Amino acid sequence: MNDWAPISAGKLKAARRLQSAKGREVAGELLAEGPQAVREALSWGKVRHVIIADDATPVATGLARTAETAGVPVYLADALGFTTITDTVNGQGIVAVAASPAASLAQVVAPRLVLILDEVRDPGNVGTLIRVADAFGADAVVLTTGSAEPWAPKSVRASVGSIWHLSVVAGVSFDVIVAWANNRGLSLLATATGGTPLQQLGDALSRPVAWVVGNEAGGLPPEHLGVANQTVAVPMWGKAESLNVASAAAVCLYATAVALHG
């Protein structure tokens, strides 16, 4: 690895700034940590450069070689310097600095399946929900103002690269999202205890749908539930009291994907 240029103090400092929301906003960039996230970022094609630790794993080293072959600059950081740009204990010693893939509602054309996150505040949950939406073929994930930032390192890491596979729109007011969904013919289905059991929705899932899930502690507020076309409950036959937001969303998105794709 010693044929790679050592990273300059300026580049290392710029990468550290991307650990803050303000730094990411100003630069329009984010940090992708670990081989899977870096691999997906490279496939997306807008990686500025890759930073590799001098004690990186063979997998990470091979990925850095792939980046270099593709014309992406690779810089070498010592172990101490590398720890200042990552909070991952086992990230395998590789980070990509990539352009933010932030999308706008106007860029989501003719959606059939959308996941709306209403003040979901844990970045790990946000990343997992983006991954779940990607797995079941959603066209977009839209996050209301008050949700955790999807470009934070923990969110990006939890998405396992899925932030580059579908449109992710952040920082939109709930009212704007509702108006947008209505204008595009999306039926708003909100998850809530006491709603219609999921298996009873029938043809409602075969039409364009936007699922709305609420935050981890309180779920959706009554005024947001009130604008949904229907509230839906995930049935459970075991003894668990409830599902977490990502598990519930996965069940709902799977059921909708089956209805949409046959």
C-alpha cells in the first residue's frame, strides 16, 4: 500500500468536517465507511476520493485497488489519523468521500411505492429503513423535518449502500409530503395500533402506495394519522408486545411488493 500518496493534513481535516451535519451540508459530501458502503458508492460513480488506513484489511485494500483502477484517487492514512474520520470499530480501514445523493421530490417520477419517515430520530433506524425500502423495490424514501439525517455516517453505514439505489429526500414538512403524495395518486397508509389488519387490505396494496411510519417512541401523532387514507396494523400471533419501526415497515413493504409484482 505504500505506493499511495499519504493524505494531506488539509484533506484529512476536510474529511473530519463531514462527520457533522453542517460540514456535510456545506460540502455536499458524505463519508461512506466500510467495504460494502464504499463498493456501492463507487458503483454510483461520484466518489471524490478513497482514504485507506495503513492497517486496512485485505478486502479493503483490494477495494482501494479497484477504486484506483477506476481513476478514483486513493490516499493513505496512518492508523491514528484514520480513527479521526471514522467511528466504526471494525470498518476494515476504508472510507470514501462521496457526493451526497440527496434527491428532491420533483425528481421522484411516477412512484408506485414510497416510504415516508415521520420524525424517525435514530440514524441507525433511518439507514435500516432505507435498506428495507430498497430491498422491496420502493421508488423513494422521504423523511420529514425532525427525522435523523440520512447522510450521517451511522445512517449511511446502516443502509449498507442502499442510499445510492433509490431516491432519498430529506427535510420536507409533513404537509408538503402529503400534498405531493396526493398529487401523484399515492394512497397514504399509516401504521398504527388498532388499524385495519394488514392482511385485510386486499386490492388497496395493488395500487400506488405511500407507507407512513412514525418515530420510535410515540409513533405517528393523531393529526398525521388523520390525513391517512387508512391506518394499518401489523398482525402478530406471538407474545411480543410490538415490532420496532424497521420490522413493521419491512412487513408492510413486503406485502405491498408482493401485491404490486404478483
